[in-house]
Amino acid sequence: MPPSFLKIAYSGEKGPVFWLALRTSILTVLTLGIYRFWAKTRLRRYYWSAIRPGGSPLEYVGDPLEKLLGFLVAVVFMAFYIGIVNLILMYFSFALFNANFAAYGLSFLGLTPIIFFAQYRARRYILARTRWRGIRFGLEPGAWGYSWRAMLHWALAICTLGLTWPLTTLWLEKYRVSRTFYGDQGFVQGGSKWMLFGAMRHVYYGLGLTLIATAMTGLYENPAWLMVYLLSLPWLIYGWAYWRAESFKRMTEAKEVGELRFTAKPRPWRIIGIYALGGLMMNIAMSGVFMVAFILVAVVAGTVDLDTIDLETLDPATTALIPGALLVYFLLIILTRAMTHAWITLPLAEHFSEVTELTNTQNIAQIKQRDRDEFAEAEGFAEALDVGAAI
């Protein structure tokens, strides 16, 4: 008999993903950014293959060349937008207001729907190139529908100072999930409109305590209220972690794929621990880089009078400062990216994977294959705008 539930195992390790991210970052810098499409593909393949529901790994079959060609198409469109539309906006802004602030504001508003459009298209491409047990995932077209809905929901959240963010999150998730398929089976995102407000309660408590303590400190100048104000920051940090864990749990357990169901038990303190340890390790590494750079600068400065440098007659020791500074700059970027993958992204993926289970899986073998989504432009707009196309 087929099993009634499947646990998700995780096989990723910090060392391999660190060296993979480091190598691909170096190649990206050496190729002036062109290798980024191959780098992202290799990293996704590693992450996908490490997630193994029931022992069967996920597969990512995206093509780097698809990403590159899609990026070039998007750049042509963005060049037109920036070159023509912004020029027109700037002309009218100076003509009407004798300033450029109106042009910048309208330009940003004009980009907002394109950003949400790009995020949906990137998600569609990623799902179309993801398989499990040989069966493809998929996302139906609906990028412009998602774009105007996202603008309305974000406007509501901004007008309410973020109080309705749980409602915005659930509404947008329902739109995306209701168009998502695994093979011939469609996903369903259940849950009432109030489902996620409980997951946000510690953020509300922390914000309320911060406002009260700030007001009381200003009115009475009591140091006790200042202590309460300082204590509200840890509460907000816990509230953020609780939101990430509890919102994931509630939305995951409200999802359905045919008869398939899910359970999840992420832990807020585990999330805080991952970020704390990752931040500590990254600070230690950055401090080491800065120390080495400081020592090298001190050595060079000892042989050069920095106050009397003549740019027209630079000696080799002084000239070495310029490429040395660039090397340290790129080293910091590369090292930060690699350590973020090893100490934050991978542990988070491991935690959320291992606390999730698939239930009612007896009929999973009956799910049929779906047609391949060609999707020629891949994640082009998300890559061009640098939004929504992360791992």
C-alpha cells in the first residue's frame, strides 16, 4: 500500500553551497555579470535537489540561455521606457512645476505595475521548470491580473500603516495558488480573511508597546518607560519571526492539491537563531577582510606620502592602492553573497522543509503529467528590475 504521509528530508550542506556560491560569484564578476544566469541556475539546481519529499528530490530544469535571452528582451523594453517615457515626464514636470520631483514620482508609479507583473512572470517560469517525481508544476497566465490586485492590496496596507498586511498576504497568495498546478491537479488555498491576523499579533503587541512607551517617556520623563521602550525591540524581532513561522504554517496547512494535504510546524526561535548565527559568522568574516585590507593599506602608506601624491606621476606602490581597493570591494560582495547562502538561505530552506509533511498521499501516483510551458522570455523583466527572481 502507498504511504499515507511523506516527510520532507533535506540533504543540503553549508560547505558545498558556500563554495558553489563563491565560484559562481567570482565567474559573474569576471564576465561582467553575464554568468549570473548560469550561476542562478546552478544554485537553484542545488537547492531543489536538496529538498526530498518522500525521498524523491525536486528537480530544476531551467535553461540559463532562456534567462539571458529573456533578460535582453526586457532590457530593450526598459530602455524604451527609461529613454522615452521618462524624457516626456521630465519635460512636463519642468514645464508645469519647474522641478523634477513630479517626473520621479510618476516614473516610480509607472514602474510599480511592471514590478508586480515581473514577479508573477518569474514565479510562473520557476514553477514551469520545476518537477517532482517527473511531474511538472505550472502556473496559469495572469500576470496583469496579479499586478493590479497587488497594487490595490499594497495601497490598502500602506493606508492602514501595515495593519492589513495579513489580509494583503493572504489575498495575493490565494490568487497565485489558485492558478498553480502539479501535473493535472490544481492547488487550492483555503482560509478565511482573518486567518493570518493571529500570526501578526506579536508584531501588533510590540508596536503598541513601542507607541505607548514613547508617549509616556515624552510626557513623564520616567526612566522606567525608557526601559520598556528598549524592551519593545526584542519583542518586535520575535514578532517578525513568529509571523514568518506562523503565517507559513497557517497558509501551508490550508493548501490542497486534490486529496493531498500538508502539515507544517516551523519554530520562531529557530528562525531567530539562524539569522543571529549567520549574522555573527558574516561579521567575523567581514572583520577579517577589513583587517587584512587595513594592514595592506598601512604597509603601502608607510612607503608613500599620501599628502603629496601626484596623480600624473604615480609610482607602482601608490598605483596598487586603486586595484587593491576594487579587489576588497568585490571580495566583500562575493563573500557576503556566499556566506548568506551558507548561513542563512540554506538553513532556512532546511528548517522549513524538514518541518513540513505531505498527508493523504495514497493516490499521488495517479496524478498525470501536464504539457510543458515554453515561456520564451523566462524571468527577463524580474532580472532587469532585480525583483522577484531570487533563489
